[in-house]
Amino acid sequence: MGLRSAFANWLLADSAISSGTVSASSGLTDESSETYWSITGKSGSRVAVNEQSALGLPAVLRALEVLTGVFAMTPMVYYKRVGNGKERVEKSPLYKLFHDRPNDVQSPFLFKEVMLGDMLLTGGFGSYVHRDAMFQPKSLSRLNPNGINQAKQWDRTDGLEIFYDAQLPDGSNGRFTRADIWFVPGFSRDGLMGINRVKLLDDMLGSAVAAGEYARHFWENNAQPATLLKAKGKMDPEVKNKFKLDWKAMFGGTRKAGEVAVLDQEMEAETLGASNRDSQFVEVRSFNVVEVARAFGVPPHLVYELSKATFSNIEQQSLEFILYCMMPHYERVSGAATHYFAEEGHFYEFMPDALLKGDVKTRWEAYKSARETGVLSADEIRNRENMNEIGGPAGSQRWRPANMAVSGEPNPTQPVQPKEE
């Protein structure tokens, strides 16, 4: 974004505020989801689910850790289009912005980890763009996604313009143009604000939280189900209450294991409700793990749900995880960075092939194939492995299989026969 366009946006924001034509959104949920919450009437005595309680579920925590970790360990590189190919622009500040130093506090890994975490949980990632004297981006400061609201203005000439009502890390608030705020929505229904996954899936997450709370209370109560004390005679309320308190004092809590009850007055004790076996408690908790994995797009084996896993389908699911789950996140962020930061003829791109570094056998088989077919030279392979170059022809030469040749050209393994005069 150039200085002229930024100045024009500033004038537009000022005129919009003064004329009162800008309408602010209500948060990191689109308007359709706000209508959904109002017409379904979700209220009453339900398990409260927020980001903190959702992260208290081991499956959610692990799914988020896997997604953000894999995303953060994948480099995002700044390229320039050259003919039909591309080349890295490593000396550009826009290359270093995401690859080396997004700001003075966070490493690229931590910055990208927080970025995807915000997009998955709250629906979007926002950062304040610090610029130098030449109005070029020099660093990014992450903003609290819950403190960002969009203000929109649309006209028939220029289309839609967006401003951001945001809270800065120093506690101040203001309205900013797109020159100041870089915002990346997560999965969205309008392409502007992402869907808040915790709010949208609060029924499913609430069920998992409730199952965890039940398990905690069950063991705190010495694994004792609700009990009914039956007497043949009629009792006064005071006597009933005394029996109740005596029973709780004897059997309530984990330190009461092994206590013996002696009942008189022909009293009997019966348990109420279904047992954990009858209510399929273990199966419910396993199903909740699968539901969380499905909601975040993570193969179940990555959150350690291995009840239906085999070696063959785990390998296939790992490939599908990169293709169907991670690649959309890569494209969403690299496309947003290209749209906002990139100069003409330049673009950002993630390098997911770095994920192969965890599989030595697969990585070196790929190198072998690339080397023998002339795709990579020895020095290019060594650079990918962070090794010093060989240098000279031995490092830069590309091989060609001896049994292959370009159509119409002589075979290099055979001497060229001189033409007869």
C-alpha cells in the first residue's frame, strides 16, 4: 500500500466518522451467526464454555498445539516472479518480516503459532503494522482479537472500505484504517470476519466439559453414585436430614473408602441412576475426543484417539492432514500477506516440504530421485540440509540419466561420428 492510497484511506475514515455512515460490527462473529444465537434461544442452566474452559479439554489443547505447531514450523518465504519461475528476495525487509523477525519480542515461530491460534479459536488474527520513515512495514504487534471490531462503508464507486475499532497493547483505543491494521479472518461466511469456533461449537464442547466435571465429582465422592435410603416407617424431616448428613459424613469424599454402614429400623440402601457402564461413560468421552478432532480438522490419531487406527490408515491420514487441513491455513495466510504487503510482481508462499525433515528415509529418497533426474544439484541438496556447499562443478552440475536423451540430439555417452566429406 502506497503513501497516496494510505492518505486517501485516512481522509475516507475521517469523513466517514464525521458523517456517521460507518457501522461497526458486533465482534468476531459474522452477522448470520449473531442471528443464529438469538433465534435458537440458547440459555438456561448450561455448562459455560469459553476459551479457557475449552482449552481445559485435553483434546482441544492437543489439537490446537498440533495445528499451531505445524503451521509455525513451516517457513513463509517472499518471492519475486522471474519469467516462468520465481526467486527468493532475501534482502528485502518484507522477507525478514515473516521469516526472520516479525517484532523485537517474538520469534517467527511464536508469532505464527499465536496467529493460527487466534484464527482457530476467535475467528481472526489482527496486528498493528509499525512503519518506518518511508512508510514501509518494519514490524508487527499482535492485537487482542476480542478487542477488534470492524466498521464498514460501501459505495457504488469504490465498493467496500473497512476500518477497525481496536484496542492497542498499551490499553488505548482508536479507529484505524487498513494501513494500520493487518487482519486475517479464519474460516468465514462473508470473507471479512471469521467464525468464532468456541461459540459456534459450545454445545459439543459443553458436553465434553460436563463429562469431565462429572468424572471429577464422581471420584471426589469416592466413586459413589447417588444413594436412596429406604425405611419402612415414617420419619420426621429432622430425622431424615440427620440420616442424610450422617451418610454423607461417612461415605462422602475420597478419604472415606472402606467405611462400613450399619442400618437399623429395617432401612435399606439403593443406588440411583444408571451406572457408568450402562451410561457408556467411557464411550462418551472417547466420542467427545473424536468430535473435537473433527471440529478442528485433525486426524484422531494426532490427539491420541487410536481405537480404530492401523498403521496403514495413520500414514494416509497424515498425508491428508497436510493436504486438507494445513494447506488451507497456509493459503489463507500467505494470500492475506501477499494482498497486504507484497510489492508488484512479488508474493508470499509457505514451504510445507520442510515438514519432511521429520522423516529421514522419505526425505533422502526424494533427494535421490531429484538428484538423479537433474532437478537438484549436490549443492542445492546440501543447502536444504544446512550443510556447506561443495563448490565448483562437483556441486553445481546436474545429472542426466545415461539412458535418456533429448529427442533429436546425439547420445552423450557415445562419441559423435564425423560427417563424411
